[in-house]
Amino acid sequence: MSRITILAGAILLTTAIMLTAACGSSSSSTSASPKGSSQSSSPASATSWTAPAEAKNLKAPSGDKAQSAARGKTLFGTSCASCHGSAGKGDGPVGAALKPKPTDLTTSAKNQTEGEIFWKITEGKGAMPGSKSLSEQDRWDLVAYIQSLSN
Ligand code: HEC
């Protein structure tokens, strides 16, 4: 229990620091990213959004992954598909106008831990709203669904 509290505190702190940093540097990532440089060590996915190290080790509660993913699919349809597309490919109608575009979740989840995906869903970034109003179980269900997309 106390470990979870410490972890939650660390995440909050990290968020506060990131928010502070974001105020000073609006749109620093829009055009400056060096595309085309092929580093063999970095994942091929287009995302430049990195979750903090502490997020890596967050673990989903034990339970039936298939059931969790099925619940996540329903939630995804109501809360996420407008941007990410009904199958998570990043091609939803609302997402079309966004810059950067909503991430293709069928490829981006491969190289990330469940904790990192959970953290990103929780925090949100730019046009993507955070999901702190959803229960943790709901967010883990979404993670399970997203992970099932790249299997
Ligand atoms: C208003 C549009 C919008 C909605 C709604 C939205 N997203 Fe996103 N999402 C985005 C955008 C845009 C990005 C890319 C953010 C960036 O990298 O700057 C993103 C990124 C992500 C990522 C990170 C992918 C990666 O590997 O970096 C995940 C995971 C994700 N969204 C899941 C969700 C889930 C789950 C929901 C529903 C609860 C959701 N999104 C709702 C627009 C949206």
C-alpha cells in the first residue's frame, strides 16, 4: 500500500515538473524532430512521447486479460475511437485535424510496458485528454485492449 502511495506521489511530481517545463517551451516538438536518422536501438514507432522511468514498472492487477481487454474495447469505442479510430489505427474522424495525429496504437504499444501505456492514458498529452476521471481498472482495461491490438 505505501509503495503505491510513493509511486503515485512520484508520478504526480513528475507530472508537475513536466507541466512546468511545457509552459516554457510550447510546440518545441512540432518541427524540430530529426526524422530519417536511423538509430537501430530506438523503436521504429513514430511516437516521441516517453513515459518516465517509474511508469515502466506499474503493473496491472491480476485478472483475466481477455476479459479486461473486452471491457477495454467497449470503453475505447466510447472514449478514444473518435481520435484513434475504431481499431486503434489513429484514423478517427476527430483525429484527422490534429497535429500531431493520434498515435497508431496497433504499432506503438509493442515496445512499451503496460505501465508506460497506463501512464500515458492517465496523463494525456497535447490534444489527448488525460483519463484520471476513469477508475484505475478502466485504464488497465484500456491498456489490455491496446496491447491486444499488436498481438
Ligand atoms: C482528442 C483526441 C484524442 C482522444 C479522445 C484520445 N487520444 Fe490518445 N492520443 C491523441 C494524440 C494526438 C496522441 C499523440 C500525442 C503526442 O504524442 O503528442 C495520443 C496518444 C496516445 C497514446 C500514446 C501512444 C504512444 O505510444 O506514445 C495512447 C496509449 C493513447 N493515446 C491512448 C488513448 C486512449 C486509451 C484514449 C481513450 C481513453 C485516448 N487515447 C483518447 C489523441 C487522442
